[in-house]
Amino acid sequence: MIADVKKTADQKMKKSLEALKNDLSKVRTGRAHAGLLDHVMVDYYGTPTAVPQVANVTLLDARTIGVTPWEKKMASAIEKAIRDSDLGLNPSSMGDTVRVPMPALTEERRKDLIKVVHKEGENARVAIRNVRRDAIHQLKDLLKQKKVAEDEERRAQDDVQKLTDRYIADIDKALQAKEADLMAI
């Protein structure tokens, strides 16, 4: 029973850490990557659809993304959707391909992105603390139901706390790495 609680807490904390890493990968540095447009929605015949589902997204070079729509008339809608997104990108059409150049980051923009990164990190920390709270609550319920002894419950709480500390440290490492990546010119 205690092992199940700890295993569940570990799995949930791992998912929170993976979600953070996924979110951090979307915060752009000066380099282009195809996954940047995964969450940009384009109006596809009245249905909001992700850009990769209506076009081929490729890297033309290190600082340029190429978007080739499968239907030529979608090029202007894709260009508008990218321009209206909160990514701060300015796409341009070249025939049936939409080119999305990555602008060089200014010092001010880098600091704004670092604030976004820290906010994401704090959200991940809160998620991990919530998992810890739920796990400790489950352990206390087991104690109330007299399914475990007090000392077992106390040891399990200490283990859950150590697990929490380990994942918080992993979050801090991921944040430091992303911050260093953002500040690199």
C-alpha cells in the first residue's frame, strides 16, 4: 500500500517534470525548430487546426522555418495565423511556401522570455508539491484506517519528501539550462 502511494507520486512528479520540459522547448531561442508551430491554430474551413496538420513544416536553415501548405489557398490563412500568434514571428509568403524567419532576440525580449520560463518552473513546482500533499494525505488515511503503523507512515512521508526534493532540484536544473540557452548570443 505504501509502495503504491510512493510509486504513484513518483509517476505523477515525473509527468510534471516532462510537461515542464515540453513547455520549455516551446520557448524559443534565436534558433528555429519545427515544433515551434505545433500549437499555432489556423482556420481550416471553419475548424481551428494545428499548422502541422494542414502543411509540411520544415527547417530551411538554422534561423528559418518553411511551411508548405497541402492546399495552396491555405498559405494566406497560415501566414495570418502565425502572425497573430503570441510567438512574435513575422512570416512572409514566397509562392506556395510561407517562410518564417527567426528574428534575433533583443536583451529585453530575452529577459521577458526568462520571466516566462520562471513562471513555467513555478507552475511545475506547485504541481509537484500538490502531488506530495496528495501522497501524504493518502498515507495519513492509511494510518487512520490502521492499515500501516505510525513509524512506517512517518518513514513513507520522509521518502515522499525526498522524492519531492529530487524533482524540485531537477526542475531547477532544467530552468538554469534554459536560462543559459536564452542568454547565449
